[in-house]
Amino acid sequence: MATRSVVDLASFRRVYVVHRLTDDHHIDEMIVRELQHLGHEASSGPLTLLPENTDAVLTYEDRWEWDFKTYLIELSVELHTARTEKKLADGHYLQQTPRAKPAADVVRDLVGALLQTKPAA
């Protein structure tokens, strides 16, 4: 798992997670729950319904595999400013084995690490 940030993310309190139409695993809902658990105001939906008071927008890409069960193999997230779309941070998880972590654990670890990442110098 790798994360990086270009600014201190503490001031970005209201985060909107853009729901992907192909997301059958509710990753956006998991991300929202984790953001709320970490003290952020968070919601999700299509980009066209972006709330007016949003500080940052989080997008994600997930990839799943099947080997007698479906498991999350890869998750990438990017955090951008809501109005100027300047990239603030990103994170990536990759595990190519069927013994991968449950998706909720991956989201918790990746989002937690993303928000605790120190800005790059």
C-alpha cells in the first residue's frame, strides 16, 4: 500500500466520494463510512450532485478477481479540490492473491493512511 499527499489534508473536512456506475461492491459507501469514522463530513453520489459546500472530491478505481470467490485485488484513490480539481493526494493498494484482505479492511487501511500522509517536500 502506498499513499502520497501534496498538502496537509486536515483543512479538507467535507469530502464527496464520486460513485462509479460499475461499482457493484459499494466501495463508495465503505469509503464514506471510513471518512465519517475519521471525523470528516462525507457523502457519495454522482459528480453531478456534488454538494455546494464540498472541500474535496475523492475518486476511486477498484479491480476484482474471482478464484472460487470474488476478492478485491486493487484499489486506487485520488483526492482533488472540489472547485479547481487540483490533486491533493492519492493512494494505491495491490494484492494479487486470493487470500486478500476483506474490501472493508482495505478501504479502512488505505483511507486512514491517505489522510495521515505527510505532504511531500
